[in-house]
Amino acid sequence: MTRRSTSVGRGLAGSSISRGEGPGAVCVDSLKRGRRWSIEFRHARQLRMITFLGLTHLAQAHPMTTSSIEHLYKFRSLATPELRQRVKPIFSNAEIHFSRRKHFNDPFDCLPTVSTDFTKAELFAYLEDLSAIEKPALDARIRTQLNRESTNDFFNGKRRDEIIGNLRRRIETTADEPGIFSMAREVDHVLMWSHYADSHRGICLRFKATDTTPFFGLAQKVEYQADRPALNLVCDPPDVIFKKALLTKADFWGYENEYRILDPFKGPGVQTFPHELLDGVYLGANIEPEDRSLVRQWVKDHASQAEVYEASFHPDMFALKFERIE
């Protein structure tokens, strides 16, 4: 199974966006004052449109990229009373927390660099498209004149560094707005237990996540590469921008084999999921006896549908073993 490609269209022309809100409103105000169109706001507006509109079509309309996926996994620490209190609602209330990008341990997550590899004609056509969407009532001759001035300023070096710097800052701000819930493809990766489950003293939760499963079935696969992705907001199609901005990480994170759910509307915070989708709990090989008892009680009281497994270290290999317990 492959994910169905959904075309959003250049500049999202024809989409039912609200054209008087968000970063684009700054451009409208500038026009009212007779000032030039600001290129950096154009870029920021397109990225926002991708994140808050195109994201819905791209993320929610696609089945899983790999036909063999049945489950995805979430590793959790139980190292402190506060962390235990964060884990308990997953069992008792079917609640999970969507995070902001800036709270991740990867400082480059969702922060592509900026590409200006476009021609003067391409930039001008891009500004023409966006200005027609944002200010259709403006006289076409005035709109064209303003767009030509902005294009010339950029290629003549006037305010070029300022514009690129503003663009970088606005990409970072916009990237912090979606809520992100990360999961892993494998339960048996030793490093994942070491890094995200308190050195095997925590637990791992198993969620149903087939291509027909609601909620967790919407997860998108993260891609890994050696070079930092560069967004070309003038020439890249919306689905490429989406992938570069939100689903691409450095290759040294590849061991995580991450999938993530992205929510551009509710943003970061608590969300509920269908309780029956939590169908497995794995106890770390070094879990403390009191935590073991606590988690088993949570399962008994709130998630009796979940199978419980206990991990142990393989006696002969660099590997983990899992045994189901009743």
C-alpha cells in the first residue's frame, strides 16, 4: 500500500482559506498603506497554508506507507512521580499529549534551511499567484507593479539578507504551531528503551495503527537523510514542502524509525484516542517492582483489552526477549 498523493495546488489556489487572518493579514495592511509586498510574509503565509490546510489533506487522506504495519509504539519513562502521573491518563482516560517541535531533543526537527534557487521569473510568477489570492480586488496593474518591485529588490540585493532572516524566523515560529505525537516502528530496539524508557526501567505502549485504523492510522513516516532539507517556497509543490518541513530528520536519528501524527488545528496539548486501540503494554527489563505492580493495576482497572509483556535481556545476543504475562 502506498499513500495516496493529494494535490493541493500551487499557492493553494482554490482552497477555502480565510484570507484575512494570519501572517498574510500583515501584507494586506501593508498594501493599504501603499507599501511594497513583503516577500518574507509571502513565504510565511504559504508555509502556514501548507501546515494548516494542506496538512489535513496530505496527512489524513493517506494510508500507511508500509503494508506490514499493524502497530506503532510509544516508549515512556516512570522515573518520577510526575512522569507516572503523565502516563496514567493514557490508561485511565485514553489521553495522550501532542508536543511542540521546540520541546523535542533534536534541535533541527522541523527546521529546514531556506533555498533561494529560483529565477526572477519564477519569483515574480509566485508573487503574482499569491497576491491574486490574497487581494483579488486590488487593481491588477498595481498588483503587478508591486510584485515587480519586490522581485527586483530581492535580486538586486536590497533587503535580501533581511528577508531571508525574517523567513527563517517565521518558519521556526510556524513549525512550533502543529501538535506532534511521535511513535516508533519497533518495540525491540535496545537504544529506544535506553533513551526513551529510562534505561529499560520504563514501559512501551502498543497502539493499533493499520491503514484503516482511526487516529493512529493517520501517522506519517519520518524520512532520514544526511543533508538538511532546503525549502524552496517558490518552486517546491505543497506536498514536498510538507515533507521537508515536518517529516525529514538527520540520518543519525534513523534508528528511531519514527512515525508521527501531526495536528495543525488543535495544536499541542492533550487529545483522546479510541481506548481500544491501546492493545499492548511492555514492561522494561529493569522496571522497578513497584512500577511493575502499578502498571499492571492500570491495565487491570482501565485497559483490560491490552496484552502485557515483560522484557528481559537475551543471554547470548545483543537483543531483548519478550514474554507475555497474565
